[in-house]
Amino acid sequence: MLSTAGRASTGGTVTPERPLRADARRNRARILAAAEEVFAERGASASTEEVAARAGVAIGTVFRHFPTKRDLLAAIMKELRGRLVGKADALAAEGDPATAFFDYFGYLVESSARIGTVVGLLAEEGTAIEPGAQITALTGAFGSLLDAARRAGAVRGDVRLDEVMALVTATTHGALAGGWSDDLRRRTLARILDALRPAGR
Amino acid sequence: MLSTAGRASTGGTVTPERPLRADARRNRARILAAAEEVFAERGASASTEEVAARAGVAIGTVFRHFPTKRDLLAAIMKELRGRLVGKADALAAEGDPATAFFDYFGYLVESSARIGTVVGLLAEEGTAIEPGAQITALTGAFGSLLDAARRAGAVRGDVRLDEVMALVTATTHGALAGGWSDDLRRRTLARILDALRPAGR
Amino acid sequence: MLSTAGRASTGGTVTPERPLRADARRNRARILAAAEEVFAERGASASTEEVAARAGVAIGTVFRHFPTKRDLLAAIMKELRGRLVGKADALAAEGDPATAFFDYFGYLVESSARIGTVVGLLAEEGTAIEPGAQITALTGAFGSLLDAARRAGAVRGDVRLDEVMALVTATTHGALAGGWSDDLRRRTLARILDALRPAGR
Amino acid sequence: MLSTAGRASTGGTVTPERPLRADARRNRARILAAAEEVFAERGASASTEEVAARAGVAIGTVFRHFPTKRDLLAAIMKELRGRLVGKADALAAEGDPATAFFDYFGYLVESSARIGTVVGLLAEEGTAIEPGAQITALTGAFGSLLDAARRAGAVRGDVRLDEVMALVTATTHGALAGGWSDDLRRRTLARILDALRPAGR
DNA sequence: CATGAATGAGGTTTCATTCAT
DNA sequence: CATGAATGAAACCTCATTCAT
């Protein structure tokens, strides 16, 4: 569909799931990294051309890997989700159930402050960058930590998962939009987490 | 060489703030209302053309009233700020100091859910829509309510104003971005406000 | 045709050649003067709005007097032409035939340097501001002076009127476009006029 | 966080002046040619859209090559200046010093009659299309020819370079604005050049 | 596969002109 | 008659996307 010229050796077709050539995979990674940076700095309305420049590739290369800007955003989010879920698993495996939940909450907020708009985009399922399962995985990861913390008595019994997700969303968004200082972010986060702890603390 | 009388660089008038003609004021209001709606629905990147269409005026009319898109956004925020501060004053005047603070917090979150991106824009001083005093007024209004509530023992003594503002920002942003249901918003808000109440509740 | 309200006293019609009311005539003059200035400063692409502002009237008033920007330009030129022809007549009547021609040439160039683009517009009959007779009158005025000077032996016998007009056009345009200093303009003008004088000088 | 390599703010390239691709160079040339035509016919206020149409490209292509209309005008002038200076060099190298000066003067006027407004724009340094050196080069080229002619006794000794430039400017502008016939242009030019020749002729 | 030039719809803004007040 | 707000057709410019090299 792309070129019709006879590329006998490779077949001339565009098999979707062929393992990428080494340089192509390298480019893909660089583009994703650049996009994360650029969108974090300039917001999701930054131009694709700037992403290409930052990645050190030509604009065409970006569109070969991600046929649409939306695809690029979706890929960023998928990659990010993987990272975040991985962190959750690590905390679940290694750490104290009573603190893992709070640590993870804090980690998300800190991350969002670093990687910018992207965590925000993650929640913007409303504008439907990708149907559903984006935040679902994150919710799942969070759910396990929450359950464990609740069993350990570190979290109030009546706290529900959707409230937790809402509080994460709020805090990350707020941190981004508000331009909080490190100190303010810490104090604000502490207040919110306190709201989830049992009465006597 | 001829007459040097009546040289005004812009409009030939002397009084800078002439009261607008009736139809002009009507249009200005319609444009503001339309803009609030459109930006709430589509985000701040919605087109001015659409604002004009929604307001039922031609594109030129929008630009006569607001020479720049930025000016339009600034005007929306100013109007909104007025409304919000007004509500704070009303609550301070009329109500129970112990509850006014919490009522106002809730009012802001509810409002943001209704009027959309705009409260968000209010906090986006980072992109510098208008120097500083945008959120300052709101902060002032909030400060009075907070003090009163603290004196009434309804708010913990160690709660600081910047934390309150941060929590408002977070909650409104979260509510907008997260697309929370009414029920979820209520519960999430309750959790956050609980974090501000004295230990014994 | 304008308002249908009962203005019994004036009749409600727009008779084209009714003597203007005093204030209307005053406005017309101020607009013309302002337009001359503005177009001289900013070129013919200056906005009508600026002309109105400079004249101290509203934009509608300009268009009531001159239904089209082109009409306004034409009126300026007509007025200017009158002034210029008047000066020619004065020189013809009063002065030394041998010098009147050269004085007039110089006067036109000086004027153009003062009143700017407008004399230029006068020649832009190519872009057809008004069919023909604009420059014709000027040519006529110039013709008389030229004939007199020729008879007085102050101008070479083979100089033809169209050449003179061409030289005026060139010099005025050049003076405008080139931004010549007073000194340069004087010397350049002297060169050109020398070309019209008899060999022995 | 990822790679910091290849960060170029605009294009990701290192060599600033990469030779244009064949089709790009072709388009650039076509755009310049079209622009010269269009501006000659319609004046410098002609629309960029029309230039694009005349060149047979889309509007975006024009703006890729010339990010601003001003840039396009500047490029035209630069190209033209090159052509004109080249002609001066050719005349200086090949021809009779006594006539080269006059030939060049005539060539400039003829050219301006062909290529229209552009020579005019060249002089519009007032509107500052490009700092200074536009007309400087032309002046330099003219200066050499003038000196040579003066040494050959073909030009009066007291003629100064700025007067020559002023006369060129005037003649080209006049020719453009006045819409002179070929015959009139020739006669007018002859008058002006005569003014530069020694008395006895 | 990578490149980067070309495309063209759409956005903001200006301005001559009309028309309600 | 004067006023000045409304109109709407361009103008300039941007940017996601396509496609020849």
C-alpha cells in the first residue's frame, strides 16, 4: 500500500507485527521520549514538528511510526502506564503493605510533576484518546495496594477505590496546573493522605 | 497644516470609558456567555469562530469587543472572578462562620464542574493571561472565610491558606479532567474537606 | 431612503446637489485635510478608520461624505489639483515668464515632498482613480507657463510638454520614494531643470 | 531524561545551508518569478495567495520558503539586485567607459519598466525591507561606472554620485507610475542624461 | 525506511462598508 | 445628519498529514 515498487526480498507488504529493524526501534523510542518532553513542556497542543526536531528525526519519520498525533499521544500514555504499573508491582512485591499504598500515591504525584501533562492526558479519557483500558490497569494496580493497606489497617475501611483514583487525578492535575512549590506539594499531599487514614491515625 | 483640532489617535473621544451602546452591551454579554460555554465544552483551544457562531454574531464583532483571543479569555476570567468573589462575600455576610468556609469550597468545585475549563484557566497564571491579581482576589476572599472558620473551631489550626488554595485547584481541575459523576464528586469532596476538620471531627 | 422617520421640514430625500449644512461642510473639509495627512504619512493603504480618527469624526461620517475610499482619494486629488492649478495661474499672472515655469516646477516638487503620496496618486491614473481629466488640468496650466518661458527664450525650443510632465512626475515620485534630503533634492532638481535650458545657459 | 542528542530547535539538521532538493529549488524559483510578476502588476499589496496560484503551488509552500511576506519581498529584491549589479559588472568589463555609464542608466530604467514595482521597492528602504546594503551594492556598481565615464570626459566633473542615484530613482519611479509610452520614456531619459553630459556635449 | 517538501483546511486578525441608534 | 457597532470577505500564517525523492 505504501510503495508498489518491487521490494522482493522483504515481500513488499506491510505486515503489522513484524519486529522492527534496529534503527527503526531506536527512532521509535527517541520519538516517544521527545514527545513526552515536548508535551510536558508545551502542553498537548505543541506541534508534531517540534517533537520531530527534538527527537532528531524528520517529520515523516514521526508519522511513519504514529500515523496520527492522537496515536502518538496514545503511545506515550501506554508507555507511561507500563512504567507506572510496574512501579506498583514493585512496591506490592517488595514493601510493607501499610506504606506501599501511600508511597505509590506519592510516587504518582511526584512523577506527574516531572513528566508533566502526560499523566493528565491519562485521565482525559473523557476526550477519549483511547477507549477505556488505559486507566483501568492503573486502577487495578492501585486496587491491590489499597486492599493490602486496608487489611493492614493503614487505610480507613470506608475508603473506596474510585475516590482514591479521583484524589490522585485531582492532586496530579492540581500540581501541574498550580505550579506548586516542592514544599507546598508535600504539605498538600500530606493533607490528602491524612484523609484516608483511620481516625486515630 | 489645516486644523490641528480633534487629533485623537484612536477614537476621537476624550472620555476613555464611554458606556457602551445598548446593543453593543448586549452583544458583549452574549459573546462572553457563548465563550464561557464553548471553552467549557471544547477547551481553551476552541475557535473564536465558534464562539461567534454560538453568540449569533459575526466574527468581526467578537474582535471589536476583544481584540485578541487572549483578551477574550481574560474577560471571561475577570467576569468569573467577580462572580466567585461575590459569592464569598455573600456567604461571609450571611452565614454561619463554621460552615461558610466549607460551603464556599463546595460551591467553587460545583461551579467549576458547570463552567468548565474556566476555573482551570483562572489558575493558569503560569501562562500569564493577566499579571497576578486574578487568583489573588479569590485567595483574599477565601482567607477571610478560613479565618472565621478557624476561630469557630471548624477548621484545624495548622491549616494554611496556600494549602487550601492548592486543594481547591486540585479538586476543580480533577473534577473537570476526570469527568466525575455527581456522586463521586460529592464523596471526593467530603474526603478532602474532612482533611481540614479538627481530629475529633 | 435613509431614515423613513418623518422629517417633514427637510423633505427626507437625498438631493445630490443641495448646499451642505454648515456643520456638514465643516466635517467634509476636516476629513479631506485629515485624509491628506494620513495618506501622506502612511501611504494610500492607510485605513479609513484612521482618517476618521484624525478628523475627529466617526467612521460613518466619512462614508456619508465619500461613499468609497476611492471617492475619498479622488476628492483629495481634485482639491489638490485645484490648489496646484491656482498656483500656476498666480505665477502666470504675476511673474516673470522666464522664471515662472521653473518656479512652478520647483513648487510642485516641494509640495510633493510635503504632502506626500498624494501628488503621486495624482499620477496613478494608470490605476484609474478617475478616468482622465485629473492631470489634464495640471498639464494645461503647465502648458501655458512652458509656452511663455519658451517665447522668453528661457527654455530650449525642442522641449515638449509631455516630457515636462514626465519629468515632474519622475522628480516628485523620486523625492517621495527616495527620501531625499533637502540638499539632495535641490541639487537633483537643478540638474533636471538645466536639461531644459538652452545650451549656452 | 532520554537522549539529549540531536536537539535542534528548528529542523534537526546541523548544516545550516543545506542545498535544497531539486523540486524545492524549482518551486522556490517559480515562486520568486511569480511574485515578481504579481507584484509588478498589482503592486506590493497583492496577496500572497495570488503569488501561490500564479506559481502553481499551494499557499503553504510559499510560506515554507518565505516565512513572511516581507521575506518574499526581500528575496525578490535580493535577486533583482544581483541581476542589476551583474549587468553593471558586465558593462564595466566589456564596454566603452564613455558609454557604459549611460547604457547602464538606460538599462535600469528599461528594466524597471518591465519588472514593475520591484525597482521601486528597492528604493523603499524607508519601509526597511532589509537594513541598508540593498541599494548600497547598486550604488557601488554605479559609482565605478560613473568614475570611469568622468575620467573619459563623458560626464561633467561636478556630477555627484548621490545625484545620479536620485535621478535613477526618479526616472524609474516616474516611468512606473506615469505609464509612459516607449517613445516618451526614450525622450525623457535623453533629457536627463543630457543634464549629466559636459556643456559642449 | 528516512527524508523533508507540498498540501490545504482552518485560525486569528484587519478593514471597507452597511445600518440601527 | 452624525454616530459607532456589526458585518463579512480576505489577508496572513500554522500545522497535521501526504507523498515524491
